[in-house]
Amino acid sequence: MYQPKHFEESRIEVLRRLIAIHPLGTLVVQTAKGLDANHLPFLHDPEPPPLGTLRAHVARANPVWQDYAKEADVLAVFQGPSAYVTPAWYPTKKETGKVVPTYNYMVVHAYGRMRAVDDAEWLRRFVSRLTDTFEKKISSDWNITDAPAEFIDAQLRAIVGIEIPVARMSGKWKLSQNRLPADRAGVVRALAQSEGAEARATGQIMKEREP
């Protein structure tokens, strides 16, 4: 990932927070047929420190858990809120006209060696934890024990776990840090008035990160 210094975000707690809020990651692996991408909800366990472990599951019918380069790192990409930025929001437009559009975004890249986990009890514990995590986010209390046991057993036989001890992690918070303070303020004001929730979220994060 191209990483200008002013966009770099290396604080582990900030990277972990983005993954927790936006857990649907894009898993990119090298297979015998080339690159393959899958979109999976992940849990990020802080153990072992400093970068922890990513865990998810895939359908047993998905060849990714068997066909991947075991000697190479995989990549998991997590995308936060993003927004288009028009140069019309910059005071600099009126002063010089030397402005162009851009796109602001936040992203985390996590790398590590993946292993498949084909273990029924591991999967049961993981799926229970995964379900509890997401049910709490919507103030619901559904639990896998609410479904018939034989149904859950069949569902567990149809999936395989994946585990990625994170070897390195990088974050890019591209939030107009390369613009003049007045231009940044113009973007924050405009995004705050946007009809889109994602654009408003981007503007709010920009505001919170103002020097």
C-alpha cells in the first residue's frame, strides 16, 4: 500500500478499533489459479501481543481453506468510512484555482500466515463468540442454542475456521492532512451536511482528528 507519512496510522488501538467497528474484511490469498478474494466477518483477538490474531470461517465448499500458498502471507483488508471530496469545498479554489478532487478514506491492512481449523469444538466456540459479538451490537440476545442442536451440528459440519496470527499491520487514514487548515475545515463543514451517513462519519472523524 502506498503510504505517504502524513496519512500513516500505526497506533494498534486505533487499527483494532476500525476492525471492531467494520469487521467485514476482504481476505486476499495466493492460490494455484492466482489471487483469490473472499469477504468475511472477522474477530480480532489481542492475543498474542503485539498484533493479535484474526479469526473467521468459510464454507467447507469454498476451496480457499485448502488451496492457498501456505508459505506466503495472506492479506486481510478492512475499510472504514469514506467520502468523495470536491475541490469546490476548498477556499483555495477561489484563491488560486489550483485544486483537484480526491477521496478520503480509512483502511487497515493485516498480514500473516493463514491456517485452516477443521475442528468442531473450535468452530462451536468461535461461532458462539462471533454471534454474541454481533447480536450485542443490535441489542439482540439470539444465541446458537436457540436453534435445534442437530441443525447447528449440521451447520458446523459445513464450515471450516481460519486463523491468521498477524505478523504486520498498517493503517492509512487519508483525511486531507495534506491540505491547508482552511481547506480541511471546508471539507469537514460540507461532509457534516451530507445526506450520506458514511460521508458524515468521515467528516466527524476528520473533525475529531484536527490538530
